[in-house]
Amino acid sequence: MFDRTLDCARRMDRDDVLARFRTEFHIPKGPQGKDEIYFCGNSLGLQPRRTAEYVNEFLRDWAAMGVRGHFEGKNPWLPYHEFLTEGLASLAGAEPSEIVAMNSLTVNLHLMMVSFFRPTSSRFKILIEDHAFPSDTYAVDSHLRHHGLDSAKALVRISPRPGEELIRDEDLFNLIEREGSSLALILLPGVQYYTGQVLPMAEIVNRGHTVGAVVGFDLAHAMGNIVLNMHDWNADVAAWCSYKYLNSGAGSVAGCFIHERHVKNTALPRFAGWWGHNKSTRFQMGSEFQPIPTAEGWQLSNPPILSLAAIRASLDVFTKAGSMAVLRAKSEKLAGYLEYLLQAECGGHLDIITPADPTRRGCQLSLSLRSAGKDVHQRLETAGVVCDWREPNVIRIAPVPLYNTFDEVYRFVHLLKGLL
Ligand SMILES: *Cc1c(COP(=O)(O)O)cnc(C)c1O
């Protein structure tokens, strides 16, 4: 399928059904005014061109209508978050009633734990990964303390075996089985941020439910990256941010999935706010909280429309591109090509720690440099490649199917080869 020639890259770009979507984005320019090779969409996705238009629509409506903007205009603010539901549901593989755009990712993790981490004297442990993103670890640890639990006893961590980078499924499943009836919550990533490993989510839910635990996922690196089926996989909850593969701008409003079987249970304990209250009586300003019987029942405040406008713009690009399956087809090919060329051109200088199995990875390949150091990353930046460096020796490269090209992969690998 691949060979080492530049022609091969150009041919794949010519055949790429998504090629025209690159022009939907602002591509940052390097020092010489040339497009940068932007492989950092796993950290901050690029800005869709239409974002300004959607944000400006809000600003114009606000200027022209003041408070009437809540109800009037083409996209009134009162139901504005609902305009995102279908697009997010499609990316998460969920029913609309299971989805809400709100808050930020870490806040949503907290809100989900308030409702779904209900420790008892015998079932009180949380299982996370040893190398979890720090915010997730802090959030989980603070809930344990909040319940008067000691994380030395109540926090169970799954790690790769010594000398290995990836979590083995069998180790994870064995740990779930071993902890069994003491496990209250399993909170794992869909895609591990450092290695790019996709965890077997459906099977984790199965195994977790078998021992009676609640199963939640952090989809920060999974939404907009891999095909998800949160509803069918039967996950209890999930949360994600929207500024990585969802291209909605730094700090933009995050999302949350709560399975249908939970959302109707309005008796579930939760931290409440007026935006989660029954829409038909919200403005009667009563003192008794009646949660909306969908994921929206976990909303706290009226949301920032500026940010929701950016998400709406981004979701429209996803909708135009078709399904996640279309994006995945290109993504697998881009990652496969990157892997092929790295092995062919830079073979002895680095190891790809991301799984080789395409079903167990997303866009990102994490490259562990054998002897070269951080200066390689700096020189890549100088040469117009944007990617990120993780201590001690890992470069994460994420070619994104909506805006990256095979030609960029080719040029990147040859730049890297020159530096190694
Ligand atoms: C990016 C990321 C975060 C960031 O959290 P915010 O609350 O959005 O700042 C948290 N967890 C994971 C796994 C991430 O990848």
C-alpha cells in the first residue's frame, strides 16, 4: 500500500476524499510565512474558519437584541446547548438524551463522581490507570478524601508491566476481577494520552458490571478521534473536553454522557443548579429542584454561548465530513503511513510505543527516541513542525484526518531523519 517515494504521499492526497476539508481550517504559519506542519491536534485542535462567523452571530444578536437574544434570532441562547446535542451524540455513539455540553472536563468528572461514586463500607475503591492525566488523578483522589477514605487503600491503579509502556488487557481484567466486590468505580481513558493506546471499552464495561462496579470513561483523547459507541457499550458515564480533536478552542465547554438507564432516575443524588431544572417550570423560580430526566439534568448554570458557538461551528465541519467511520478510514491510513515511513527512514533511532494494531490506536503515534533528546523537538519546531514533547524522551505526533495531509507526514519524517 505504501512506498518510500514522495509520489506515494501525493497520490494518497489526490485520492483523499477528505482533502478539501483542510481549507475549512486556519493553518498556523511558521516564521517564513509557510503553513506549519501541525501535528498537535491532540492537544489543541485548529480553528475552523467558520468559527468566527458563528461567534460573531452571537455578538451581533447580543448587540442588536440584548436580553431578547435568549428567545429571538436564528439561534436563540436559551436552547443553544441543544443545538450541539445531536452532533455530540453522533460522535459519542449515544442517544441525544444521554448527552449534554456543559462546564469543563474536570468539573464534569467531579459532577459524575458526586452521582456515581457512592462508596459503602465494603465497596469503596476507585480503579484508575497509574499514569492517568494528573487532573483525573487529583479529581479522584479529592473524592476519596471527601468521603473520608485513604487513597493508599481506596485507589487501585493499573500500570503497564515493568519495562513496558502499554497496559495489557489481561492485567486490567485480572485486576478488576481480583478487586471485585470492593470496586465502586472504574474510571479509565478511552485513548491513553501519553501512549495513544485505545482501551477495550466495551469489555471493560462488561467486566466492571460483572463485579458490580460503575464504569466511566475520560474521552478527552477519544472524542472526534475514534469511533465510540457509549450507549451500546453500556458505559455508565463519560466526559470529554472540546478543544483537542473537537477543535473548539482552548478551555471551551466540555461534554458529558450519562447512560439512558441513569438519566431517568431523578432521585440520583447530584449537585444541582437551576439549568438542570425542569425547563417548563424553571422560570417560575420555585425552591424545589426537579431535575430534567436527561443528561441535561446535571447542568448547573446557563452556559457561555461564545464557547458553544465555537463548538457548533466545529460540529458542523464534522457533520459535513460525514461519519466518524469516514474520518477513521483516513486516520488509520495516515497513522499507518506515518508508522511505515518512520520504520523505513528512521528505524534504528526510535521506537513507536503506540500499539501497532489500528483498532487499538487513534491518530496519535508516540515516538520514544532512543538516544536523541529534547533538542530534536526544538529543531523540529524551528523547522515548522508543531508536535509535543513529553519527558523523558517521547514525541507525540497526531496527524488529524480533517486537516493534515500525507505530504506533511512525508516532509515530517524526512525532517526528523535529518535531525536524528
Ligand atoms: C486534556 C485532558 C484533561 C484536561 O482537563 P480540563 O478540565 O479540560 O482542563 C483532563 N484529562 C485528560 C485525560 C485529558 O487528556
